[in-house]
Amino acid sequence: MRTVTWLLVLAGVGIAVAGIAAILGQAASGAQPWSNELSDNFVFIKAIPFVLGLGVVVGLLGGTPSRGAHATRTDGAVRRFSRTSIFLHWVITLGFLLALPTGVWQYLGGILDVNAPLPLYLIYRVHYIGASVILFSLAAYVSYGWMSRDRSLLVPLGQWRSHLRGLMDELPRAISSRIAGLLRVNMREAAPRAGTFTFYEKVVSFPSWTFVLVLITVTGLVKAARFGVELPGLFVYFNSTLHVTAMVLIVVKVLDHLRYTVARWPMMVAMVTGWLPARRPDARRAPAAESTGSNAAGVLRGSDS
């Protein structure tokens, strides 16, 4: 099985490299008297299938179960992320670092009527590169999740009510008391164990990340396709508005992600090593960091993926 997966990966890489090379060669041939910006747009559109295909095969390879892997080390540390998850996390971070600032500048530059220090087509080019990296990462994440069958970030069917109960214990009391009444959460029930990821990550963070990433992807693809497909002007305007909204939401999500993980430093360590360090038995309980149940305490029970 692993040999077949490797063959798929090599075939996918070969096809992607050959396809992108052919696209770039056609764009540089001068056969079309297009501007740099329009040419880059068509290069991006044509490269999308190859970028997605490469992401799929990389995810399939990374999702293949490895032999001899353990969920818990002898020192008590618990595996929170696989090597594939770590790799894709930092790859999509690179994509955001390229795509977000350039995308924001495209709109703020026009609103503020400020000229960029670089030609506009270069800003668009970096934006397209960042968008390609994000598309690759998303395709890899989806195929990795399908192959590894890792559902640790998803709320199981029929358990939303119990997960909401667990979320209330992780939120500040002033907020949870209002939300519990609004959502009719029975605070007399005992909160279940969260598992590898906290209730906040499973109930709030992951679903909202999924929403904004789908929104930015769909609206971005429509924006790119408008040069090749005739679309109604009102639809393009509405789509562009949603795209900007998605960018703002991603900025908010990034800030919230940093706020949450930096305050719980073992989670930051796990983003690099994959392992959540074990909590010392004599460690003092910190309300802000330890209100996430047992997760930040290093007594998780997670899967190898």
C-alpha cells in the first residue's frame, strides 16, 4: 500500500511539475500580448488543477499509518500532531504570510490612494503564489484526513450538547454564564473529557476556521475565473465583498489562534514537535491555561495522527 502511495506521489509531482512548466513556458512565449497582471492571473487559473492534485497525493502519502508509532512517550508526553500535520500547518502559515498582506494591500492601497513601493503586478504575483500554497495545503489536509481517518478535531455526531457543556468550563465565567443560558446548556451535568484537543478547539476554533477557509477559497477562485468567464457585474461585486470579509475574518482568526496557543505554551511546543509535554505532578494549576480541562495538563489520550 505504501509503495502504491509513493508511486502516486511521484506521478503527481511529475505531472504537476510538467504542467506548471508548460504553463509558464506558454506565458513567457509572448504569444499573447497580455499585461503582466493578466498573464499571472491566467497562469494561476491553469495551475490550480495541478496544485490541488499535488496536494491530494501528498496528503495521501502523509495519511498512510506509520509502523511503530505510539500515542504516549515514556516521559508521559502525548502526541498531538503527526509529522504531516506539522508540515502542513507551517506550509499553510507560509501561504497566509504571502497571501494576506498582499491581498489586504490591494484593497487598502486603493481606498487610501497610496502607491506601493513595488509594481502592482508583483504584489498580485506574490498573492497568487500564496493562494497556490494555501490551495495545496487545503487539498493535502482533506486527503490526509480521509486517508488517516483522523477525526480528533471533529465533534462526534450526537455529542454537540455534551461538548457545549465542556466548552462552558473553558470560557471565563462572565461569558459562559450568558452563553449557557442562551444555548440552554445544563450546567448541572458533568463535563466529559475533551481528549487530544480542547472543547474550544473542537466547538469554536476548527468549525470557524473551516468556514472562513471555504469562504476565502470559493470567492478567490471566482475572482480569478472572472477574466476567463463572463460573470454579471453585481455578482462579481458581491463576491469581492465576501472575499474581503473572509480576509478580515482570517486576520481575526489568526490573532485569536495566537492568543489561545501562546497563553498555553505546551500547545505551541506541540506545533513544532508534535508532542504535548507531560504536566509535572507538582505544577501549580493556572486558571487561564488549565481551564481547558485536562488537555493542557499533559494527561491527554490522543491518537497517533
